Amino acid sequence: MAASHLYKVIFMNQGQIYEIYARSVSQGALFGFVEIEELVFGERTTVVVDPSEEKLKSEFATVKRTYIPLHAVIRIDEVEKQGVSKISDFKGDNVSQFPMPVYTPGKGGDS
């Protein structure tokens, strides 16, 4: 039986850093997006409940597949064990980077 892959995906969303775990990560069919499927969240086997993980779990409750813009992805790691999914604030300057397009079409007539 083949080993099941597990990926940790860290990306930016509206000034916050999201850290989620998924079984499938690929380039996908949409240009400039990373396709993430089969999101994995921790089981409620402990008494302590992490509010940020619960927020993520409710945000992605009905999501079958999500597409993350390529420029928002910070890091994708293949991991052996699942950690805690979380949302954390971006600790940077007071200035946010304006989203940059991944593909910029060439100027007309310069072919």
C-alpha cells in the first residue's frame, strides 16, 4: 500500500498567515493558482480547543477544493506528521505589499 502524502501549505490571505494541511497539492488547471484538495484538520480528542484551528475548520467546512494565488503562497512542505492548522497575524511593516500579477502581457505591437 502506498504511503499517503501530507503537505503543509503556508500562504497569505488578507494580511494574515494561514497554515493548513492537505493530502493533495498541485499546479491545477487555473493558470497562476495552486490547487489544494483534501484538507486535514485535527480531531477533537483533547479537551483543549485551539480557536484559530476551529476558525479555519469552519471557514473550509464545505470546501472540496481551494485555489490559492501563486503569489500568495509562502511555502509548501511535504511532512510526516500533521501539526496544528492556524491563522496568525503577519508581523511586518505597517505597509502591505500590493498584489502583483504573476503574468504580465507584453506590450502591443512589439512581437
